[in-house]
Amino acid sequence: MEITRKPAKRKRSQVQLIWFRFQKNKLAMLGLIVFTLMVLMAVYVSIFGDYESAITMDMPNKLQTPSAAHPFGTDQFGRDILIRMMFGARISLSVGLLTMVLSLAAGSLIGAAAGYYGGKVDNLLMRVMDVFLAIPGTLLAISIVAALGQGMFNLLLATAVSQIPAFARVVRSAILTVMGQDYIEAARACGTRGSRIILRHILPNAMGPIIVQATLNIARTILGISSLSFVGLGISPPTPEWGSMLSEGKTMMRYYPHLILIPGAAIALAVMSLNLIGDGLRDALDPRLKN
Amino acid sequence: MNTPLIQTRELKKYFKTPKGMLHAVDGVDLSIEAGSTLGVVGESGCGKSTLGRTILRLIEPTGGEVLYNGQNIASYSGKQMALIHKEMQIIFQDPFSSLNPRMSVRDIIAEPIRVCRLYHSKAEIYRQVDRLMDIVGLASRFENAYPHELDGGRRQRIGIARALAVEPKFVVCDEPVSALDVSIQAQILNLLMDLQDDMGLTYMFITHDLSVVKHISNEIAVMYLGQCVERVASARLFENPLHPYTQALLAAIPVPKLMPRKRSANIIKGEISNPIDPKPGCRFAPRCPLACPRCREETPRLLEAEKGHFVACMQYEGGIK
Amino acid sequence: MAEPILKIQDLHVVYRTDESTIYAVNGLNLELFSGETLGLVGETGAGKTTTALSVMRLLPERIGKVTRGRIELDGIDVLASTDADMRLLRGSTVSMIFQDPMTSLNPTITVGDQIGEVLRFHRKGIGQAELAAGVENMLEMVGIPAGRKGEYPHQFSGGMKQRIVIAIALACEPKLILADEPTTALDVTIQAQVLDMMSDLKEKLNTSMILITHDLGVVAQTCDKVAIMYAGEIIESGSAEDIFNGEKKHPYTRGLFGSIPDLTKHTRRLSPIEGLMPDPTVLPAGCKFHDRCPECMEICRAVAPPAVWEGSHLISCHLMGDSGKGGTER
């Protein structure tokens, strides 16, 4: 059987290959598009939006159903829901991102130290993480806020702390996997210092699972913040935040369901799109990298 | 008489396990002359890989000495080792895990040069990389390729280029061709032999494949459960293997020639015993067809049975009969 | 003349991934009779494992496809069978032994139960006592004390795990065994033991076997017939006599023999085959070996070589045909 010559494959770097595989996953791309739209929305409202209109009460206009002037209607204080939604996106996404970065930083340090040094250090650190893991995340966050008082910073801290153990484990396991590879020994064989081994060899290769975890983590954080705000321990009114919007709307949900459906849908969409991206990344990274 | 480049005296490496002390390398004496190749042969669990890494101090020895040019490097400090590193390098078995997947071929080979600061300007470093790629037979068009785009044979060439980048004198080759196809194995073996001739390298060639080691080694050491049981010039080992284990090993190799089947009698029975807290006595005794009660009580020492031929077996205590 | 136990005609298999199509098997013809052992030799990527998986209909689901050809196992058309039919065939008519004993066994089930599973599925209504006896019998046959049937795989060494895998494969006395590099992962002394045991069992049970390997030494020791694969085709085949002692050889076969270090001779350099096997996504025109062949002619670059027979010895090479010396084309 004669098979005609085809042009040789273009050489691709690993990152390009991963992106190529990610693109093939329809659901993951959908998640990416939705999430990008939310980000754009948050950016747009930061530049062009009128924050005052989102928090100033306007009683004569209260509880209006969706119309041309107010595409999502108004809440019980007459505020336009759409604009509160968009500002809510800004808050959820930025707090979510910031919290993730904090817990990623702290978790990575702990996980990296545990993985790289091993032995007693590993044992000690991981057992401390186990203690934190034993406490349900939301409960832990609530306890911290209750102890330190309300406020944006405390909220961030509380949520970040509850997420640290998960990161520490993922980072530790990623580092252990990489350290088992021969190329690390090759680096040690020419006398490479520890810092260079970590920066040049371990981190770039451990990145994959860490990025996946980070993406999934933002979703969890958004949920966490919304939950805290819902019970009144998070962001307090009148700041528009999806969780507190849910909380405010719950008393009237029987007759004005749009008050809770819309912030609820927003939370669901954000979390779902992030999960799809995270799963898509994991699949794109995972088995086929090992030829 | 020149000092051998590498010598080990009673080299030991023990690992602590929950079940006891694992004697991976247990009192090994070796010497390798500059420019020659010592083949270290044995099956899984014999400690040959651990031996190679312990000599390089990639693994810290538990006891004994490693002499490089007469100096005991087993007791060197970190600073002293930093000067020695570029004289001793290693080539790994697995062409997949031995290269950093995030670095291009050029960066992988350049990395040791950068770490050891052999050249400073980028241009000089890259020129050296080009030279090395040429020496190992890698086309320059692969400079910016990534490991996952290349096959096992080419990856192994990258590993060799990386090991040679710092201009070492001694290279430990840890099963460098075991993971490759037969026709590629032959290419890489020829390359290693040519490099040794051109650059005056000294090799410790670790493998489980006796047929491979015959071609490349001047001397062969056979290892069993952490100990060296026989050591002699390469050709002599095949002409006259003395230790029962060596004989069994040679008999077990399937020869690509049609022969009548008379195997069962020669096939060695049993499996290797536990390397954890080994009992005194010859470690091969449980499987040895010639074992006697004395073999189980006394540990045989590596003695010269005929000129240049060392064997650790009770049979040859008074020399060859 | 009895019907062959396995007959493969013009088999073509591809792997279609998102990125490319791999032409793994390109026109394979094979016949195996009862009691024969065929050594299927080739390097990585030659298509040997793919062929075996095709016979078992175990190609990876969405990716592997048989695009042409016919496989007849004990008279049954494998490619036309239903999944249920195939399940009945696997384990009882044909069994496969995979390469890596470390991952072939389920670590959470005792070895006795793993052997028993096969018996229970294929011998419907088998009683407890009969099952236990069958399991113990198999263990003894592969040289493992029957008392160890309650132990788990991790309690055995590599060589013993492979024996257990062989016991599972032979439990229902299949007519054909496909052994995919069964001893490659084992130490050479253990390999000798396992091969010896396999030869004994084969004789006892009169099973046919296809032994996939890259090691010509193993082939010489165990096989009656040999087929050498390159880039998805059989380029030379014949009896063990033809291949090892025959005068004529395909240039690739000659290269394979030349690459193996010979323990009896002392040569300074080995004579490897230059180059690499072709990229299976972009196979060359003409003879697939032409770019590595030291005797490549003009015709080799353009026209696929004919299959030239001399008795039982088949060589697919232009050198053997009209432009070569003798032999008859079929």
C-alpha cells in the first residue's frame, strides 16, 4: 500500500501542545469563554460603571420586573440589579483571585519545603496541614471571621487559610514527582545549587498540577465568600456582592424570585466555568505528556 | 605504576527500612585505570546502580573510601566536592526521565556549562553546545527541539552530550542502552567507544546485559546482592568464568543460534535472597549447585585465583585447581 | 491438511488521534497451525503488539481501527464477531500475556482469585471444590506452591508474578497464546526459568503460541517459525531453520543480526543499522526500509517489493526477485 508523503509536523513547544489539546475540549472552551466574558464585564464596569447607582437607594423604583431600563429589574431598595451584578462580578472575581494567590503562596511554601526537604520537616508540616483539613473549610473561615471581626481583609484571610492545606498537598506531590526524575540527579551531578534546581528544574515542571488546582480553587473561593456573605459574616451591605444579594433577597423570594435567581445564577455560572477550565487543563496536561 | 583514576575500598551503602538495614552495597573494592572501562554486571537488586551513584557521591556512602586520583573524596566537604563535580559525570538509563521536558535541547546541554561556569558569554556557550551536538551525532536542526519530540536514541545522545559538556574524566554509564532498540543500542555503544578513544575518558559501564558489556569493557566486575563476586579482564570472563553465579549468568543468556534444547539442567533455580540484614555466609549459597556447609557459615573473600582474576568463592581459596 | 488455528489476511490497522493518523499495520498475512510457536520479531513501532491486540479485538476503543483485512481464529471471523462472542473467546480460545508483570495483576485481589476468575467465567456452573482444585493445579504447573493462592501480588517477585500471569492465561487451556515480550522485564536468569517453563507447558497442553519479542536469542530458543516485522509489514518469515541458518536474508534481518553483540567473536565495533524506523504517520513510498538499506536500488524507492518464496522462506525484497537471484514470486 503506497502512502503519499505529507508535510512534516510543525514542531510545537509543550505549552503550545497543551493549548492545542485544551482547544479540542468543547466544554472547557465554553467555560473559558464564559469566564472571559465575566472578567470583561468586571473590567468594563470598573471603568465605565457608576458605583453610586449600585448602592444608592431609589425607593420609588423598587421591585420592578425586568424591563428595558432595568434588564434584570430592581431590588427591594430600587437599585438596578444588572449593575449590582456587574459590580458583584468585580468583587467576587478580584477577591477570589487575591485569596487564591495568598493561599497558593502560603501553600506552595509549605508544600515545597515538605517535598524538597522531606523527613521530619515533611512530617511536621503535613501533620499540621492534616489538622486544618480536619476542620470543615467554611466552619474554619467562619471561626476566623468571628474571632477577628468582619471586614474585607479578615474575610480574605479566613478564606485563604481554609484553602492552604489543599494547595500544600498538591504542591508537595507535584514536587515529589518531579524530584524522582533523573534530570534532577543530573543537575545535582554537576553541582547545581538547590535554589537553581528549584527554580530551573522543579518549578517549571511542577507548574501543571498547581495551575489546575489554582483554577479550581478560585471557584471554591468564590463559593466560600458568597457563603460567608450569605450568613452575614462576609461582605456587608450595601456593597453589591452576589452572596449578600442572595441574603437580602431571600425574604422576598416568594414573590420576587428574580432577586435570588439572578445572583444565584451568577455564582453558579462563575463556579461552573472555572471548574470546566480546571478540568480541561487537567486533561490537556495529564496523561499524554508521558509519551 | 600509575595510580588508578578511581578506586573504592570497602565501599558500603546501607539504607534504613522499616524491616531492617538494606545492604545495597556491601564492602566493594574496585579500581579503574584511567582511559579504561570497568563493566559492572548484575541483575536487579545487586546494587550496581547504587554503587555508581555512591562513587559520584550522588548518594552518600555509609562506609568505606572512594579514591579519585588517590584522594578520598568520600570525606570531602561540600566546597571540595564542588571542584570535583565536573570531573565525574553520569549518563542515565531512562531517556524519558533524564531530560527536563521544559528545556530545549540546547539549554539542556548548556546547563552544566553554565552551572560550572566554564564559558561566560552566550556565544561561547552556544558554540560549545554546537560542538558537543556534533560530537554525539545530533543534527544541529534539533537545537530548539524539545525532548518529547525526539526518539529514545536521540534523547540518549543528548544525555551523553550533557555529561560531556563539562569535560569530565570519569563517566558512570548507568545502563545507557537498556531502554533502546537493538539497532539503536549498537549505534550508541559505538559512539561511547569512539568518544572514549577521542577524549581519553574512563568509564564505569553498568548493565545487566553481559553481551553488551563484553564489547565495551576492559575489565568486568560481577555483582551479586551488594558484593563483587568476580572481577577479571573482559575476554577472560567469557573464556573462563569461575564463580558459579557468573557461570549461571552466562548460561542463561539466550544465544541467537539454533541449538538443541538441553536447558533444564543448566538453569539456575530460585530467586535472589533478601538484601535486608543478610545472614553471614556466601549470599549465593541458597542457589548454588556447589554449595557446601562451610559456604553458609563463612563469607568468602575476593581473592586472586589466577593472575588478575579475582573471585569470591570457597572453591578457589587455594588458587585454581 | 488441518485448518490453521489463526489466519490473518491483508490486515491494516491505524490509530487515529486528534493530531495525526498512525499507520501501525500495513498489509499483514499470517498463518499459524496447531502446536506451532511463531516468533514475531521487530523493534519498537514495528506493529507487533498492534497485531496481537487486533486478534484479541482489544485495540484502544476510539483510536484503534482495523481498516482492512480478515482475522480467522479457530474458524471464527474475529472482526465480524459481537462483543459478547469475543468475551467468550478471550481466555478460553485465545489468551494474552502482557509485557509488564508489575501492572498486569490486580493488586487488591489474591492470586488464587485472579486465576479462579477465568475459570469461573468460562466453565459455567463449576463447583467450589473443582474451582479450588483447578486453581491449585495451575499454580503447581507454573512452579508456585499451591498454598500461596491466598497471597496478594505484591508478595511475589517479578518472575513469580509473570508465572502467575501465565497461569491465568493458561487456566482454560486456550488453543492460542499471544505472549507480548513476556520476559523482557525480567532478569536474565529468571527469564531462562520462565522460558523453560513456557516451553514445557506448551508441549504438555499442545498450545499454539505467538511470541512477540525483539530478542533473537529468545526466538532461537523457543520458536519453530519466525516472522520479522518492519513498519507494519512482515518483511521476512519462515521456519527457524530458514531464518537462522538460511543463506539469503532480508537486509534488515541481516542488520538485526549484525547489531547483536556476539559473545563468541570479539569485534571492536558493532555494525548497527544506520538511521531510524520511519515515522508511522508519514510512511515512505516503495520499500519502507529503503532509506536505511545498504543495498538500496532505484526501484526500491518507488515500488513496493514483491513477496518472494523459497519453500517456506518468504523474503519481501527486490534483491530476491527478478533483479536478485532465484526464488519464485507468488
